Amino acid sequence: MLQASLLLLMVSAAQIPAGFTLQGQITTDREKASIKLVLEDPKARNAEVARAEADTAGNYGFSNLAGRTYRLVATIDGKKQERRDVEILCRPGAVVSKDFHYGKIDPTLMLHFPAEDPDFVDVAELQGDYPKDVLRDYERAYEDHLNGNISKAVQRLEAITAKAPRFYGAHARLGLIFQQSGCYSDAETEYLRAAELSPRSVQPLLNLASAQIRASDLPGQFDSAIAHALDTLGRVLELRPGSAIAHCLIGAAKVKTKSYEEAEKSFLRALDLDGDFSAAQLMLANLYLHQEKWDEAIKQLEEYLKDNPFAPDRGVVKRMLETARGENRELRIPNP
């Protein structure tokens, strides 16, 4: 991941902590909206820290930030939106990626890959007996994570890895938290460490590949991040050739490189291995929409809605289905 540096003349980098870059994308229900952003410090009576303006695609960026909690205020087409809290948990020098949506309807489908809990690991992989205070602190960190006290969870887990550097669960959970917080470089570090500690476990590698695919959206990271993700997924398939998640993630990476035929094969393989894998089904449907294969898209979307009557993303999927049906009808109307 990119590093934002604060280099001052005649002063070493070790003396000055590197600043963070906060970037991401703002989406709204409006087309071509004017989006102005202000970052505030809630501990200083919401004093303004920085301001920026999103580009036409909604991309924004702030640089040279300290690690703390901020409030983001967006003004869209002259109307101020509700404040959003932004907590930076990454290690110094990282690029933090956070996206925000304003409006009642999400414009795009957000896909989440199923993940095993980091606590589940082959017992033979774990080496050493841990002191009671380490196990107690891990349990508390786990509870903090579940309860949304993310910064406290990170503090506890960092302390645990310092005391017990071979504690697999602490590294795996740190990676998960960093990934969820948009700290992809830090997530990669922790997943790699977890994979070293548990070489027969595929979960840290799957999460690593997912983080690497997300990191490909960062400036200057596309080629290397995708290459690393595909290499990681190759390692997964060596360990578990029948991993549906691995094949689905390969498909996601191939979509980004516009290798659509290979992506389709990977999504279909994932569904062959796990017919209930909704993420693969939706990604395949989205690919068909992009390729204007309306019949194929309609089939996948209808099956998803039938099998997932209470899915939280039903609204977005229904709009995708309506689009496919509308385009399909127009295609079948003969020209006068």
C-alpha cells in the first residue's frame, strides 16, 4: 500500500511520524452531484482540519492526517448532509480507504465474502502454552470487536502479539479488523503472519487475497495488488482445490483485469462447488449485465431472489433485475 510521507529537511523519518492519507469514494442517489467535504476534529469542538472536493466519479482524498477519530461533513449540491465518524486505526504512514454513501438507496451492490472465524484453526498448528492473562485479553479483544469497540480491540490485540508473537488468532483477527477498517497494507502484514503460523489453514490466505483485490483500487497499486492476489489464491488452491471462495475471488480479480471469459469460468466453478454461494451468483450476474447477456443475468438474479427472500440487498438486486428485463425487452422489439 502507498505510504504518505512527511519529510522535513535535515530531520530523519524516525523522528517524525508519517501522516495518513484518507481516500475513497462518495456515492449518492443523484447523478453528477457537486460534493464538497470537510473533515472536523470532534475533540476540538468540531474545528475544521481539512477540506476537499470529490471529482466527477465521487473520488476524494485528504493527506497528512494524524491517527484519530474525525467527523466528515459532506455538502451535496449545496445541502449539508449528516456527519459521519471516521476512525483511523491503521499503523503510521498508511493509506486509509473508506467509502460513504448518502441517500436512501445504495446505487451499487456491495458483496461480502463469507469468512470463517479466525479462532478456528488446526490445534496442531498452534505452538506453545499462553499465559492466562494473554488468553483473557484475547477474549476481551474478541468481545470488543463484536461490540464495535474497534480501537480498543486493536490495542488489546497489538499488546497480545507483542507478548505472544506466535498467537495465530490475534494476528488473524488483527488482519480482519484492519481489512474492515480500510487498512489493507496492515491487513496484509497480519494475514501473512497468520499464514506463517498456520501453514495448513487457507482462511488467512483467502482474507489476504480479498484485501489485495480491494487494495488494487488504490492509486498505483493495481498491477501489483492483482498479481499478488492471484498468487495468493494459487496457494489456496494448492491446499484446497475445492475452495469455492478461492475460485470466486479469482473471478473477481479477473473482472478487474477485464478477462471476462476467465472470470465467468471461475464464478461458474465456484457455483459448481457450492450451489448456495450467493456472492458468486451475484458477481456472475453483474458480469452478465456488463456483457449485456440479459437472459443469463435474469436467470441468476431471479434464482438469487427466490433463494434469498430476506436478503438485505434485495432492493439493489431487484433494480438490477428490472434493468436486465427492460434491456431484454427492447432487444426483442423488432426495428420498424
